[in-house]
Amino acid sequence: MCAVPALVQDGWLYLVSAVFAGITAVAAGSADYRGWGEMALVAYAVAALACFAVARLAVRSARPAHVMAIARRTLVVLVLGGAVLAPLATQLVWRAEGVPGQHAQPEVAVVERAGDRAANSRDPYLLHPTTVGTGPRTDAKQVDESSFFPYLPGMVPFGLVNAVKLPPELQDARVALTGFTLVVGALALLWSDASLGRRGRALQFLVVLPSGALPMVTGGDDLPVLALMLLGLVFAEQRRPVLAGVVLGLSGTLKFTAWPLLVLMLFAARDRESRPAPLRFGLAAALVVAPVLGLGIALDPASFFDNVVRFPLGLTRVHSPAASPLLGQILVSADPRHKVAITAALVLAGAVIVAVAYLRYRPMTPAAVARFTGSAMALATVLAPATRFGYLIYPVNLFIWAYVLDGMTHGAIARGAARERAAQSASSTSNTVTDAVLVGPFAPPPLSAGVIDMAAGRTTMPTSQ
């Protein structure tokens, strides 16, 4: 069991986040990143100091655990406001007013232009795009009107807000992306029956810490995918394969980054009777994914393939701006003449590694699938020829969610054991004589409460509350 109180753990997380925000404020290459860093630094630093101070004072109170629990929840809300909502509102206003400087990442305008084309009954995927998207300084509709759209068709609706008659600050695609993420993420955590401490940790990584706050303020296209993946995992852990299939299918209409989890969950989906349910899960997911992808492909297969497949892999004449000094990027940059061959080799190597690992470890529960998918996506991020460090938010969140799902499983076991103990206690007095008369002295004794406690204890992991 971890001896460090959860509030102190929060303090260290906020302290590390403050250091990251400070480095971003000083060294980031884009103005939107620096603007976030300057505001988030204050929020994280104050939260870290508050965590350590309250933890020290709480030990002198009559109910230290209660005091620290209230402090944790209060600080999460305050940091959400200071590190996410306030910087986001500032960037939205600056962009709407045309304040000099970059006020969003390129994906924001790219999603908005796709929404504009769809609102005007045009294909969101251009046949011959010529640009990769730029960091928008205003919300003018000519920004990135000829750019690639490297997302799946489900991402288009987030850009439709730009075509609605609203105040210019609310026409930014980040408004829809953020709102969707917060609502779906909140539903996932509310419907989860894991401990409040585990759910709070998941909320921190999804939204509050830099893993969620920075992309939400500056871009945010990955966060709706992550929120849907979390909700789908919660449904899968609750053994509701149809709902899990629908939700994970929705995530699969946004970006290909959702597909590893979607495919692997086929082999872990179970129903309420613990029976494998790959058919129900797969059919529910297919009924969502197939029509959306079919529509995107049917309009123009060539443009869809160029935008969604070739461009992200760096196989078009206009190269993706995604670049980080990881293995795949280094290899492709070292020998650009053989980019196609190197990309194919990297894809094959990654596929072989994942296949061998899957055959050996075979994840059979949603928590195990989340951990395995996180490991596979970390490997893919390292090997991809066009990649960003930012893609690591997928494995980070998947590992945290496995922790949450473990809490749901162990909580269910403990509740089941408690119900069985209560039922046995209620019936033991009235059944003792009857059982002896009807069954005789050879009847096996009921499972004792002590054995149940041992079983629950073996399967319940300590949580940091």
C-alpha cells in the first residue's frame, strides 16, 4: 500500500506540471503554447503549494482524511479553471479579435474548414490539397481552406460550429471539442463504480494536468477520441457489449488512433453472464463505423485515401508537420529517398511485435486490453515516420484507465461478497434446523465469511483516497 497521502501525490503532480508549464512558457515555439504555459504555471504552482500546506495542517484536525478529500476536489476544480478554462477563453477572445500572434494549433482551422465544406454540401476531403494547415491568428474562413484533412469523417461535425451564426469566440472548433470532451468524460466517470480517488486521478490526466490541459487549450482533436474510449471501456467493464461497441465505434469514426482499442476489445467483450460477446460488440461497432466511413469514402475514394492514409504516413509531396526526434522520424529523415520502404518496414516491424506480444499475453479483460493497447500505441508513436510527442497522451491515459477499471472490478467483487455474507446471515438462523433435517449431517457447510473476506482481499488493490 502506498504510504503517501493522495493529496501529497496531487501536490507532486501539480509541481511537475508547474515545471512543465514554466518550460513551455519560456521555450515553446508557438505563441499559443507560451500563452498557456504562462497562465497554467500560476495555477499549478498555487495548487501544489496548497496541497502540501493542507496535507500538513490536516494531520492536526479531528478528521484528516475528510479534510484532505475536500481539498483534493476543490483544487481539481480550481486548477481546471486556471489551467484550462481561463487560458482557453483567453485564446478564443484573442483569435476572434485578431490580436497579433498564433492562437491555436493548425488542427483547429483544418477541422473548421472541413466543417465549412460540409455545411456547403461539399466533400470535406479536397482532391488536391496544397497546404498542411497553419497556426491560425484569426478566425477568418480563408485560413487553411486548401489544407489536408487527415481525420475520419466523424471529426467533421466539430467544425460545423464555425458555420453557425454565433459570436465569433464561440465559432472556434475548440468550443465543440472541449464541450464534448467534458460531457463524455464526466459521464464515463460518473457511470464508473470505481472509487472516487481513482476517478479523480483519471479526470486529472484526461483534462486537468498538462496531458489534457495543453491540447485542450491549443487544439483538442484527440480529446473527444480519448473521452469516448474511456466511456467505451467503462461499458465494457460493466459487461454491456452493445453499448461498449456503439461508443467505441463512435471513437473509431473520429481518428484511426481509436482503432487499436476497438479491435482488441472484440476479444475481451463479455455480457452480464460472463459469456464472450464479440459478435454483439462487433456488430454494434460496425453499425456505427461502416456508414460514417462509407460516406467519407464514397464521395471520392482517392481524396479520402490521400488525406487520411498517405498524408499522415508522410507519403504525399506535402509532408505532415508532425515531427519529433523519435526512432521512426530519425530513420526516415536519414534516408528520405527510401521513405516508402522504411515506412513499410516500420509498420511491419510494429505489427509483428504487437502480434507476438498479443499471442503470448492475450489480454482478456477491459483493463488488460487498456494496458496492452497503451503499450502498443507507445510503440507505434516511437516507430511512426510522422509522429509527435503529444501522441503519448493515448498510452498515458490508457494506463490510468486500466487502474480505474481495476477499481471497478475489485469493487464489484467486494460488493458481491458483502451481499453473499448478508444473505447467509439472514438465512442462517431459519435454515439451520431445516437443513439438518432435510439434508442430514453430510451437507457441506456454507462458505464462511472469513473465506469470502480472503477472496475479496486477494482481488482488491489498495487505492489512494
